[in-house]
Amino acid sequence: MAYTPQFYPGSTSVGINRRKHMSGNIEKLRDIPEADVVAIMGHRAPGADYASTHPPLKEMGEPDCPVRQLVAPTAGAAAGDRVRYSQWTDSMYFAPSIPYFRSYWGAINCKGCDPGTLSGRQIIEARERDIEKYTKQQYDSEMTDVALCSMRGCTVHGHSLRLEENGMQFDMLARTEMGKDGNVYAVKDQVGIPLDKKINLGKPMTEAEAKKRTTIFRFDGVPMGGKIGARKFDEAIEMTHHMWEYRSKWGYRPE
Amino acid sequence: MAVKHTKKLFIKALNKKFGKDFDLASQKTEYKRLGPEQSARKREFMEYAKKLEGKRGMTGYNPYVHAGGIPLGQRQLVPYKLSSTEYVVEGDDLHFVNNPAMQQMWDDIRRTIIVGLDMAHEVLQKRLGKEVTPETINNYLEILNHAMPGAAVVQEHMVETHPGLVDDCNVRVFTGDDALADEIDAQYLIDINKMFPAEQAEVLKAAIGKTSWQAVHIPTIVVRSCDGGTTSRWSAMQLSMTFIDAYNMCAGEAAVADLAYAAKHAAVLHMSDMLPARRARGPNNPGGLSFGYMADMVQTSRVKPQDPVYVSLNVVAAGSMLYDQIWLGSYMSGGVGFTQYATAAYTNDVLDDFSYYGVDYAVDKFGGFAKAPKTIDVAKELATEVTLYGIEQYEAFPTLLEDHFGGSQRAAVLAAASGITSAIASGHSQIGLAGWYLSMLLHKEAWGRLGFFGYDLQDQCGPTNVFSYQSDEGNPLELRGANYPNYAMNVGHQGEYAGITSAAHAGRMDAFAVSPLIKVTFANPGLVFDWANIRDCFGKGGAREFRAAGERSLVMPSV
């Protein structure tokens, strides 16, 4: 019988959304032009050649290696691209994705990438044309809300701060802004360098939509452990208890 | 259901920070982007930097070079309330460079060494035929308190140190022998009966027995010029010279070598161990300081033993400042970021609120401190309840979340409250540690984020070392320290581990955690830092009310 990955426990919307992010079965909500994604990433000018750190693999005369025969290189690796990054900051106020689930998405679904998880930011590094593809997938999908999530290479401060009055996540460098037409515009790249033109990222999710798509447990959304005086444990807690107990007991080993 | 504590202690601090009429529950706000001018301290910095411009002949402090011209203060720059005190200071005032009390806390540790007297007395009596009586001991202590600051005793034409520069130096003795203690001149005695509650005094005296010890605190200015490794050398030289003077000995005969060894090296307790070469520090530097010793240095347990949470939180404060701000933040790394992590654990009454909530819950459930079974199930129940409570507070009070704006701050506080609760409830530090790690895992699972990269290693792998007794993996928490393999890299942990260590013993109402000698030594009223009131003393330092030792102004032209 073929194994079907379960990915994550729980029957709440948060559990279901976490499974979607991990499995890669995510809904596409928008289509931001590739050139715009490249401009926001800020590593190369849209249309410019990719910088490379080595010749294409085909020209390198690689050794006879069973692993190389088994694993086909990504497009970026085959071309010899340098490794670049995209980094996201997701608000704790019901942003659809959260750092570990962006990382799980990357690690499970994106070949040749290196995710890194922190509290206020999440980075994925990969060969340049590969990371551009992965970044566009994230930008276009339900993993991202353009008001509650933003690409921030540095000065990422904002995930835990109250929202601006217009519902935007705080950004010290103001890399995005809410337009009068209700669309969110990118005005600076990842590291805060002004863009040549404003990039329309589309309309943000409504609060109800964000709550529906979020992967964060919160007491005012889907709580993980019920409330004070009325505890009700989600399966996520039971799973965590199980892992913790087994890790603790394994470490004892009094032999 | 066992839920008692509903005080929300942090609200007072939030009102002081954000303004009394501020809506603390709103998830939205207007960011006015007022820049550094909104902070009195930043204004002071800018004004001072302007004064220095001509003098230095080169540029210096200028907040407008930050982030390509976007200065600090795009959000509200809020002050910090030292937990359980009335002190409200700017964040800048809690960087150890700006806070003389914090510097003095560390100086008081590294300038301290404990040296036994008994073996030296035996050599004097048996090898050299000298008589040792309470009178000779008092005479010796008078000479020693002349010599230890840096004065000559048997030589001619010697240089000496200015008494005004070294006035913090002192040596007092202590013993578990009441009869001997009665004979010691009161000015040279750490009186255990006077300094500790009666029950604690009896335990300490029984543990120390008839032995006698010198609590040596060399001048602050010496360790600031040299380092902690100097303390044993400085102390040893002055001790042996004093013996020669006090007991009219020959300064050259071979027998003196026996005395020198007995007096200087045979019974010596450093405050911390030497570190391996890759970290390149001698003894009496912070990296080798165990959590148990740190718990014993803090004296809150003798002035407020009935409140084990308060005791533990003062240890957390001391540990966070030393291990995070000075050790990891400066010795091992550098810069200013570590202060932000560390202050979360001792400001704004947040950790206080979470810990009192947990301990009240445990007391209701198990009938008192240290009454719960020492089992993994107790850690599971308590750490889960405390973590969920704390998470809910961050969610219900967005300004609280904004106050602890980094995941590492929140992780440290939630896990510390869980660990302190589990340790006080069970009276066992390893149960506390188990609670710490469960909190970390639950936190990560709830919010899909934890701290910075290092938390992946230390906290997600951590449960495996809690109960391990394989020597390279495990240890009772009391004996672990800043250099424990898995603990050597992460801010927001070591002070809290010291607090959990303390919590187990505070819950049991123990007189000390690991070492009765350390506990009594830091009860010395001659120390400059206030070891019973850590957070209050940090507040004094931040408010510019604290006078540190080791200053050089006496021998310099005035500014």
C-alpha cells in the first residue's frame, strides 16, 4: 500500500491549513508578474542575465557518481546560478502563513532549497532562478496576504506589532503602502531600496478571509488549548506532549 | 479548576509605558514615526554627541545613519519598568555600559574568592609552632584588611594603593562554630545568625561545621584593570604576606612554602571554573559560573524566603544580566542586541505575572510549595497550563506582545514561568527544566515560530538532556552552567536556568542551592552591589542613583 503522508494532526481550520501548506496543495489567489517579483527581491534587474558561480554542470565534466545520476539538478544548479534568498515577515494577527510552515512548505516542496526559521522572519535560500520561482509561488498563493505579509531582507521588525490603522503590518522601512484604490503597492525592494515604479500587489484579504486561511492558533481565532478555566486540547498539543515525553525518556537511558 | 491568580501584573507597567488612557487591547494603532527625538535619553545622546564633535575631530553617534537614513523611533520608544519596583527607566539605561549597578554586580563576583583558614592555622601550629588564638586571628584580620587593598606589610620602600580608590576591598570571615564566631571582632565577621533567618542559619552552620573561611573581595579597580583570573593571585599574595606579618615569621624559610600552599591554594573556592582554550578565559569569568552558584550568590532567599517566586525572579534578573548581557552579549559576541533579549525577563512584571499564575495554580492543586510529585506528568500539566496562559495574555494584550516584540523574548519568558512553576511545585530543578522544554515545544506549535535559529538546537533537542546522566550530556541543573555544551550559544536561557535552579530550592525553603560557602559570602554587608534586591539595584543604576566602586576620578583632573 502506498504511503500517504498525514503531515499534521487536527480537524480545526488551522490544522487543515497547516496540512495544505506542508503538502503544497495551496490555492493560487493572484498572479504577480515575474519581473515584479524579481524587482522586489532586488538581487538582479528584471531581464538581466543571471550571475553564476560556476559553469553549467554539463560543461564541468562531473565525476561518475551514482547520486548525481539519481538526482536531477534544479534549473538554477544546472546553470551554475549563485545562491540568493527571499525572506518573509508574517504578522501574528492572522497572517496566512507563519515561519515554520513556510519552512515546512519549502523543505517538502521546493527542491534544492535551504529554509531558515526565526520568530520574526523566515528565509529560503536557493539557486537564483529557483528561488525566484519559489518566491513567486509564495507571493501568488494563499500562503501570502499582501497586507499582513511582506518580503523583508533586513529590518524585519513588525510581526508582533499592532497593525497600522489601515490593517497593514508595521514596517519601519515602509516597503509597502496602501493605495487610495484599496490595493497594496510595493515601493521598495526587500532591503529597503526604492523601486523604479510602484508594484501593484492587489487587494489584501478581509479580516474574515485571513482568519479562515491562517495557520496560527490564537485565542480569538482557533485556540490551541481552549481558554483559562476551560481547557480543551487540540490534537497539536497531544502530539507535542507525545514528542516531548518520548524525547525526555529517550535521553534518560540509564543502562 | 485550580486557577487563582488573576492580577495581570503587567498592566501597570503597560500603562506607564504606553500611557494610562491607552487602549491596551486594540490590535491597531497609528504609528506616528516621531523618531529618536521622542526619547529623552536619545535626545541626551544626540546633544552630547554634538558637544563631542569638535573635540573628537571625527564623526560619532548619529542615529540618522541608521537603516539608510531611517532612524530608530518609527514606532513608539517606550521605557521599561523594573519588575516589582517603582523604577521606570529608558531601555538604554539597561545596557550594562550605561548602568553602573550592573557592572558592579559582575565586579562583585569576579573580585571574590573564598579561602579556608583552617589548614593555614594547622601549619602554623604544627609545623611552625605558632599559637593561634581568637586574638591572633583578629590581629591577622586587621593586618589583612590593611594589606588586601594593596598595602605593604613586611617590606620597606614599597608602593601602595590610594585607600580612596580601593575602599570597597574587604575580607570578613565566617564559620559554623558559634563559639569561635563570638570571639571574632564583629567588624571582621559575617554573622550567619544575624544575616539569615534562624532555620536557614542552623542549616548553614551545620553544613559549614567547625571550619572557618575568609570571604575575600579584592578591589574592584583591580579586576577592571585585569580580569577575574587575577583575583586568586592578588588575594594569595596579600594573604601570605599578612600571615608573615601577623605571626612574625621568617620570609624565606622552607616551612613558609608549606604555609603559603595551605593559606593560598589548599582550600580555595573560585566563583567560576576556567574555560577551555577555545573560549580562552581564566577562572572567575562568567562563562564558568554554574547556575547553582548564581542561585546561591543572590540573597533574596534570606530576606523574603516566604515568596519563592520573588526569590527565583531575582535570580533570573541577575543571571539574565550577567550571562546574556555581559557574557554572551559582550565577551562572546558584542554590540547592543542582547540587552533587548535579557530585559524581557526582569522588566514590566510579565514574567512575574506568568510565574505567580503558575505557582498559585500549583499550590491550589498540590497543597503548597514543593508538594507535587517529582514526575514528568507534573511538568506536563504545569508547563502546559502556564504556557497557554501566557500565550493568551500576549494575544489579549497586543501592547504586551509589542513589548516583547521578539520571539526569543517571549520564548524565554513563557518557558521560564513554566520551569519556575514546575520547580517550585515539585522542589526539583530537573522537573523545572522538563517544564521549560515542554513550554518551548508548545510555544512553537501554537504560533509556528519560536526564537532565533539557535532555539532549533537548544530547545527542540533539549528534552533529551533533561534526565540524561551520561556525563557529557546531562547534569543536575545546579551543576550546569554557561559553558554546558548545549547552552553555550543562546541568549535568553542561562539566567532563566539559574532562576529555575533557585526555584526548586526556594520552593523547598532551602538555605542554599549548592554551596553554603557562596551563600554566606554574598551575605557580606560590605559588598557594593545589593545582592538581596537585584532588580531594585538595576533600577537604581538606570536612574543614576547608584555609586559603583573602582572609579578613577580621585586621581584624574575633573571633567
